[in-house]
Amino acid sequence: MAIEANFETTEDFYPDAYIKVHKVMGAMNNVEKYIDDENGNLVLSYDKVPEHSAIVYVYPDKRARDHVAIPCHQYMFDFDYDVNDGTNIYKTAYKQIKASERFKDAIIKDN
């Protein structure tokens, strides 16, 4: 699974870039918040919030990827994923990549 699309950095432009989710990571984050207890005092409380991130490799083109070239660019992004949904986490990551601001005007081919 991958995305073929235009990919641009401040220095370079890749018209047929091959974008591949290399790794997906999930974690539980403790988010602090203050709540009022029964006496009206503020008490520190923690909510467990799931977090998901993906490392994305960008190759100049599909041929570079097929020949195990070194990626020309890589980045990491956070994305939303409902662990109870049952969908494939990689498919969810790709869907959110395609919906991102970076690719809003790109012509995307799914591979």
C-alpha cells in the first residue's frame, strides 16, 4: 500500500513521489486536568488518551522504492484512530495523509 502524488519541500519537487507509511506507533498519554471534588477543592486528575503516530517515507518515485533506495524525505505525523473501530490502522493513516493539507491539491494514485 502506498500513495503516488506530487511531493514538495522547500528545496525539492518530486512529481511522481511514492509515499509509504513505514511505521505506526500507538501509546496512551496521561492528560492532566483539574476537577472539583465533593468539598469544592480542585484535585488533579488524569485521563488516559490514546495517541497514534506514523513515520512516513517519501521516495522520488516507485522505481526508487522498488529498488530499496534511501528515502529522499521522511516525516512523522499524528493521526486519529479509534481502536474499537476494527479498521486497519495503516489504511486509516493513509486516508488521513490523503486528507491532509499537504496533499489537498495533489492527484493521488493508490498502490
